[in-house]
Amino acid sequence: MIKFINKTLFLSAIIIFIFFIKLICYKLIYINEEHNLNFSHNLEFAFFGDSHIERNIKNSSIFENFGKSAEPLLFSSKKAKIFCDHNLESCVVLSFDNLSLNHIDKLTYGDETFFVKYIPRMNFQENLKLFLNCPHLWTKSFLSVGFQGTYHLMDQCGYAPMVSNRFHKATNQLKNINTNDVLEDINIKGLFNLLDNHKNRPFYLLRNPLYIKDIPSDFFNINEKVYLSIIKLILDKYKNVTFIDYKDTFRDRRDFFYDWDHLNKKGADSFHMLLKNQLAIKGKVKFSSPNHGN
């Protein structure tokens, strides 16, 4: 029995050692990839986030869309941090809205691909926090690292418009939550870590247009107070951050929306022109927020 236990422990140690070696190898591969990233230094605004960026922000000579559908805020913040480490000039625009407060669900029940992509790009402390929050998905993804090839940082991201006009999604992603829980959320901490590491760069937190006209106000407002309190906390702490709130910009234009929180192609076209007119070259804002601003 003792021999069996010792043999099992020995084999387990070998397996763990092999996977750590594999992780280190892939980390070196990704570090090498990061050094070869060639972000345009003429780019004025780099946009990061989930589908609210991916569906809404068109590329142009001054805009670059790095959004990816369903990407948790933690990973979008990590992608933005890597971008900032290799591009010293562009302003960074990050999608941040009521739904961002519930991104822990995207981590807990989300796409394993994001974990496989970002685990080698995160340091030990970040991986430990991710493991403690999502042990099953982290372990499963860690074991998968390398078996599906490498995931380039900017793979399959960018503008991908919605072309139809269907209101097919309910607002059940909005949940009641308190401020203390939000501040302890790993996604929000990832955002704060990004801002802490780049205090001299202009950042914009963007709430994209929403169509909430047909949504009961008490339902939408379920976490609005907490959301605005987090915004205020960020603006008070980071003087380089501007909050851009377009929530009600297209409030009467149902024809601009695919569903209540995504624009369709027609809406994205109009939103693109609005952003171009209101964001000046070299990061100077010409803008008066429709609802709430810095």
C-alpha cells in the first residue's frame, strides 16, 4: 500500500512538473510574440472589451477595435495592459457598463478558450487568483494549454457588426449586487490593476448606447446605483480616466439596435460618426456627455 501511494505521488509530481514546464514554454512563446507585436503608433484610440465593443465600434484611421465577444473584463484588461506596454501613445477606450459588474459569470461559466489564451500571459499571482475564483475551469484549461496550438493575442477580434434587427435577448444578465462585492470581484480588480499600471495614459470608460425604452425601469436600475458608485470611485482615484456615457444617445432609435444592449450595423455606422466627431485627435476630448461625465 505504501509503495502504491509513493508511486502515485511520484507520478503525480512528474505530471505536475511536465505541465509547469509546458506552461513556462508557452509563456516564453507568448512573451516572444508580445515583443514582435506591431501596433500602429499613429493610432489615436484603441478599443477593448466584449461584444459591446466588437459589435459597435468600426475601425478607421484613428480607431482600432480589439473587442471580442463574451470576453470577461479581466481578460480585456489584460489585453489592454499588454497593448499599453507596447504602444506608448494611443488612448485606451474600455467598455464598462452595468453588465460588467456581473462578468464573474463569464469566468465561472464561460469559454475555456479565453482561459487557455490568457493563463500563459498572466503572472503567478494573477493565475492564483483566477484559480481560486474558478478552480474547475482553470484546471481544465491549464491541462489544455498547448494541445490546441498557440492563441495569438489579437486572434479573432475586431469589428463584427450585427446585420439583423431582432430583439432576441432578455435582460436577465442584470443582477442585484452590492458595492463591496463588486470591489472584491476579480474582473474589477483586473481593471484597477490596469489603471494602476498606466496612470499617465488617457483612459476612457465607455458605456455604449442601450435601448432600454421597453425595459421596466426598476429592472434596469437593479444595479445602476452600484454601477455609478464604482464609476465615481474610479474617477476620484484616477485623474487620467474619463467616463463616456452614451446610454441614452439612441434611446428612440429602435431601428439602430440588434437587441437591447447591441447596435446593429446601421446603429454602428451612426455611432462611429458620433465618436469621430466627439473624440479629437491625440486624445483630447471634445465631448459633453449626454448623461454623466468627468
